[in-house]
Amino acid sequence: MVSICKRQCFFAFILILGMWAFEVASRELQESYMSARHEQWMATYGKVYVDAAEKERRFKIFKNNVEYIESFNTAGNKPYKLSVNKFADQTNEKFKGARNGYRRPFQTRPMKVTSFKYENVTAVPATMDWRKKGAVTPIKDQGQCGSCWAFSTVAATEGINQLTTGKLVSLSEQELVDCDNQGEDQGCEGGLMEDGFEFIIKNHGITTEANYPYQAADGTCNSKKQASHIAKITGYESVPANSEAELLKVVANQPISVSIDAGGSDFQFYSSGVFTGKCGTELDHGVTAVGYGETSDGTKYWLVKNSWGTSWGEEGYIRMQRDIDTEEGLCGIAMDSSYPTA
């Protein structure tokens, strides 16, 4: 009996040892696989780290993000997908600090009350895509600079300029970053679209991207380039807050600057589909609503132009769920929006 017990204990020990060895080997294989993916990802996006310690730290972040993204996509219970994009080696906190630069106006001053030219609009098209109407320039990339406010200001200005003149001209975000720094707008440290419009009005226009190209960094204002006024606006108006219906009236007529809470991980890794993810109303990012529509299953969405390059989202765009129960709209999209007037 003792001999049988010994044999059973021995086999049990061997089994446990084998299972442990298999688990260790699996972990090592997974780590090796993930390391190879990281190397491939680095080559794809041209990532170079300062030293081995930095590379190891970023690898751990990359691994955690990849595991989250793949787990999310495998679950398949949302109408949107995530991807291992160029931001995959950044923590969400680091990402927000570098890419989001919108300053909520009521943190420092009351919001300016303006007239609303679309107040009496009663009929709008079922869908709208200002890209198809030639009023939207190609996707741009703000880089590691919190200048989203400048890109949103410029995109809305490019839109009204095209609608007024019939010519689509890429305008200069760098002019705003360098020259519009007397108030809330502080270049890569953030700003407001309304203040961007104010600058263009007082400056009697804005120059082109070709004349004053983007540098993704704060610079000294080039007054000579600034003096070349290519596009002008006469004013701007704010959309009545907390109403997607009022926002729709504007987007039906022109591209518009909107503010959103883009601080979540799902927004960081968004790839395709209609975004319905969790987000609050802590507005931290300026983007441009350039249309709206509805999917075949009846999900309504806003078509939003971002400034994170074409490798993010749907070639630089995101479709965000529209007409939700909360008056602020998804991610606060209906809370604070404005548009230039010609």
C-alpha cells in the first residue's frame, strides 16, 4: 500500500512539474512572440528609443496595450474595433498629455454668447459628408504637440473659405501656434478654437500651410509670413450648448469645430466602426465635425475629422454615435462647438 502511494505521489509530482514547465515555456514563448511584434511595430512606425531601459519600459506598455486591444476585439460586443496603432507604446496618461490640448473656456472665463444664424433651420439632408463636396483638406498630424485647437480652428476655416470662394486651400496651423499667444491660446500647451477664430479676424486673415508649414513645436512668430492673408473670416458663432439637434443644423451647412472628451483608451486605439465607447464630458480635445450619417442597422453617427494622422481611426476620421440619450452628446460633443462666418 505504501509503495502504491509512493508511486502515485511520484506521478503526481511529475505531472505538476510538467505542467509548471509547460506554463513557463508558454510564458517564454508568448514573451518572445510579443517581443518580435514590438520589433516589427517599431520598424513600421520608425520608433527609436534612447536606450535599452527605455525600450524595455515601452515594451511592457506595448504588451499591456496589445493584450487589452486583442481582448476587446475578441469579445466582439461593440460596433467598433481597436487596433495596435502608432500610439501602442504610450500609456493613456502620457498619450493624453501629448495629444490633447483643448482648454475649457469656463475654467477661466464665461463662454461668449453669440447669435446663431442657423436657429430657424427646419430641414436638413438625411446625410452629409463635406469631404465629398470638396470642403475638407486631407488629414493632418499635430504630432507630440497639444495644438489640436489650432487644427480644429483651421479645418473649420478651410471649410467656410471653400464654401465662400469655391477653392479648397490648406491653411496654416503653425501661424496660430506661433502668433496667437496673447490669451488662452498657448501653442503646444493648448488653446481654444474660439480664440483661434478671434485671432484670424483681428489679423485680417490667415496664410497657407505651404507658406507657413507645420513644425509640431512652438516657434517665434514670423510676421512676414503672417502678413500674407489668403483666407479671411468676418466672425464666428457658438452653437447653443447641449443640443445635438442644434449641432446638426450647423453641420448640415458647414464643417464645424467641436470639443470632445477623447481621453479614454478606446479613443486612443480606435480603428473602425461607430464609436460608442465609454467617455465623459471632461472636454480635452478639439476636432472638426465634417458630416453625419446612419449605418445600415440604423445607428446614427457624427463624421469627425481628427488631427492624429491617417494611421489612426478610419484613415484619420472617427464616426461617433449621434442622438444619444444624454443631452451633452457622446463624449460631450454637443457641449461646446463653434463655427466661423464669412
